[in-house]
Amino acid sequence: MSGSESTAPVIVAIDGPAASGKSSVARALAARLGFLFVNSGAMYRAVTWSVLKAGVDSSDPDAVAAHLRRLTIGCGVRDGQATVTIDGDDPGEALVTPEVNDHVSPVARVPEVRETLVARQREYAKLGPLVMEGRDIGTIVFPGTPYKFYIDASREVRDARRRRQGLDDDLAARDRQDSSRAHSPLIVADDATVIDSSHLTIGEVVEAVLADMRANGFETP
Ligand code: DC
């Protein structure tokens, strides 16, 4: 628990661009602390997967919003990690296909999609302490948390990480779309600690995050 008077669960917000290493860091940090791990990008990806499966035009915000209203989005927890289903189906590995990579930014730009998923993300805080990663966690989803991090890495390092994952999606295009959208773009929160992970291991970034949290009053369990 933090050094504050509050009994609200500790929330660690980790934002950053694609392939910055934030997912690996968030997962490792959550495991280290015994906190729930929530990958909010998986929720945007699940809606995108459903949009594509239904043959809906991902570039048509009204069509995407209408499709969203027909969906039942199941947000659960398994083995300390958040899970997402669409109409009872687990998209599994389909979440990280090139098709989903190509279409997730336009879907994530639709205001109704953001409002729906942000509300579901906030519900996770009722379950206890958590680490949530995404693009707007420190700015929009949990702006009140004192533990906010922005994990970055150079374009070269991010491209190389992507290639090692066997992916060659256009990171620059996705960054541009995620950073320039009108509704909750990817920006660095004023009070976030920025960590450049270009030349650090996951463990080193986790240690840097923990050191910053301790300096902010957090007591490591
Ligand atoms: O973290 P990721 O690459 O899996 O995220 C996929 C997309 O989802 C990303 O390009 C933008 C969107 N996203 C978002 O808009 N807000 C979030 N909190 C998380 C992801």
C-alpha cells in the first residue's frame, strides 16, 4: 500500500508507444508485486478482431460504433491476468495478427469504443491492486494514480524488437495515428516518469519503476 491515507488499491499506469517494451515490463512488474496485470491494448484488439470478423469497415466510425453496441464484451481474470472475450469467444492468438495490427488504430479512435473500454478498464480497480498498460492509462483511465510511467525506446530499437517478434507492421503509421487522434491520444502525462528502455533489460526497467514508486511512498510487499 502507498504511504497515502487512501485505502484505494495501488494502480500502476504504464503507457508508451508500440514495441516500447511496456507490455513485458508491466507483466513482469505485476508478477513481482503479485498485482493483477491488465493489457488494455488487448481489449482494443478484441473489438478490432470482431469488427474484421463481421466484415465491418474499420474506417467507418458509425459502423464500428453500431457494431460495438451489438457486442457482449466479457472482461475477466485468469491466472492473475485480465482476459477478454467477445460474445463468449476468446480471440486468443488472433489478437496479434497483421490484420488486427493494421486496423486497431482506426477502431481505437472511435469515441464510443474508447468510452466503453475505459469504463471496463476502471472496473478492474475494484478487484484490487493492478498494473495496467496502454496509451492513456495515466492520462484518462486512472489520472489520479501517483504511479505513472511512460516507457519509450528509439525507433531503431522498437523496429528491431518487432522484427524479432516476426512482425513487420508499420509502427510509424500506428504511432502517428495513436498520437494524433482527437480522443485521448498517446501523450506523456505531466506527472509521469519517462523511462527510455532502448538500452535496458526488462528487469532493469522493472527495477527503475520500483525505485521510482518507492521514492513516491510505495512500500514493496
Ligand atoms: O498495446 P498494443 O500495441 O497492443 O495496442 C494496440 C492498439 O490499441 C494501439 O495501436 C492503440 C490502441 N490502444 C489505445 O488506443 N489505448 C490503449 N489504452 C491501449 C491500446
